[in-house]
Amino acid sequence: MSALPLFLVSTTWNYGLGMTYVVVPLYAHSQGLTGVEIGLLFSLPTIAQVVFNLIGGAYTDRIGGRKIMLASCVLLALGALEFVFARGFWMMFAGQVLLVLSRAAFWPATWALASELPGQRSQQLGRLNALTNVGQIAGTASAGFILALAGFAASFATLAAMGAISMVAGFKVTQKPRKPAEPGRSVFANYAALLNRPVIWYTVTCAYLSALPFSLSMSFYPLLLNDFGYDSQSSGILIAVRAIGSIAAGLVAARFVKTGAKSLAPVVAGVSVALAVGLIPAINHSLAIGFLMLVVGLGSGIMTLYFQITMSDFTSAAERGSALALGGLGWGLSHLTTPLAMGYLADHIGLVRGFYVLGAFALCWTAMLALLRPWAFRHAEQPG
């Protein structure tokens, strides 16, 4: 089973995802949507993501991740094409639903496929995460230039092309054969057993915080930088710096991240995420913003790798897709609540103060992680 096709799909698909971080919120802003409407645009479709994520995880265990991954590439292209013609809130909402469903299908499928690759699991997941962020950097950084030179329609057409390229590359991905399902066994049966394990709840909680910077990158970071006077090119570059931090986490953190109760990785990473989120709007200087984006990317990248490794190590291959879908559930809940909360805060106390509140919230969430850690691993056992 070669890793190269999967890594190629992840890079190209995430190039498209990185473009959405800049183009979609700026397009919504150009259409005159309020802060609450922009928050709803990014939050409400996530309800569908949460449901579809669990369905995709269950079917990843049943039929394997390859078909689910290919479907996500098709959804990315269709969502981008819808945005080419979208005018007003509801048309943009329809396009955003397609993009969100693409994300819901993509993550558990590719994580499960990466966990099956030959070699050390932490290294393969780290490489996948690094290439994920390489794609996002390229997409985010180039989106501003494409937008400035050719406009929104060309930007969304490029996004659709990346979805098509990812689908073609995905045909070369292989996977391990699946064992036949037990007769009469529900496709969702794995979830009941998984939700009885405290370690699963703990890793879902880690996943929620790890996704918070992603939620801000594709919703309110571009608007904050726009308010600070940065053009679309500069905003794209600064937002891309977050992904550079995540690349560093993906490449080097695997040797430091150890699953189990003794690991403080999620707590340390959570503190860095909270402080960086709260401090980014405090200083309107490109170097300071870039440094804090790097810190928030490193912290979220370490926590993402931590929950992926923990989910994989404490589950069997037959239930790993469902387990990683529960990690994706934490991501989905973050994508649901973070933009909605930021939209409300931006309209009522201002965007800058809203970031301060969100940073304080992230710090409290990290404190909760520290308290949950001993409980989560008290009776956790790795499958033989």
C-alpha cells in the first residue's frame, strides 16, 4: 500500500480548502452580509457536517475510506461551482453546505487510510498532517492573488478544478481489504462501544479545541485582517502562516507526543492556542500577527496529531473509522459553535473584543482538559 497517492490527494484537496478560508468569507462580506449572517453561514451547515461525519465514519469501517474520500472530492467541486453563481445568503448557504459535507467525508476517511499505511503510525499521520497544511498554505496564499487579479468567479472556478484533480488522484489510492460485516449488525454498532470509553470522550474534547483555529481561519480571521487594513493578498499570506506552524507540528511532534495519562501535550498545546487566539487582535503589526499565527498553528497541530494517534492506538482497525469520525465530531462542533459565537460577539461587542472572549474560553477549555486527563486513562486499554 503506497502512501504517495493518498498524500497527493490530501495536498490538492487541502489546496482547495485553503482557498475557501479567504474567498468564502470575503465573498460573503462583499455581498453585504452582517456578522450574524456570516456566522450562520459557517455554523448552520455544520449541523449537516456532524451528522454526515458520523455516517461517513461508520461506512469507512464497512466499505473502507477510499470511496468516501472520492465522494468528498466530488462534493468540493460541486460546492465551488455553486458559489460561482451564488447571490445572497441562501445561495451561498447552499454552496457552503456542499463544502461542509465534503469536509465531513474527507477527514475520517483519510485519517483511517493513513492509519493503515506501512511504517510507524505517528510518523505517517504526522506526514499526512504536514502535507495537509502544505496544501492549505498554497491555497490560502494564492487565493488572495487570484482574487485580486481575476475576481471571485475565477477563484471559485479554481477551487472546483482542485476538487476534480483530487478525485482523479484518488483513483490510485489503495486500502486494506475489509472483513465481511456480521449478518444483521448495524453499520453504526461501533459507536455504542466507543462511547462507553472515557478515552474517546477525552480525545473528542481535544479535537474540539484543536479545530478552533481552523474555524477562525475560514470565518473571522480574514475579516479581522480586513478591518486592520490588510488587502486580500496580505491576509492570505498571514492566514497561511498558521498552517506553517501545523506543518512543524506534523513533522516533529510525533516523537514528542506520547499517548496516555502522562502526556501533557494537549494541555500545553491548548494553552498556546488560547493565548495566541486572545493576543492576535491586540497588536496590529504584521510580524506580531504572523508570529502568533505560527504559535496557534503549532499548538493546534500538536493537539490534532495527539487525538489522531490516541484514537488510533486505543481502537481496533475494525472500529477506527468510527472512532476518528468521533474526533471529526469534535471538529464539527467547533465549526458549528465558533463562527456563530464570533458573529454574535462581533455584532454586540466588536470583533477585537470577541477574540479576547474566545481566547479566555479556550483557556478555560484547556483547564477542563487537564482535569479530565486522569479520568480518561484510568481504565484505558490498547487492543492487542
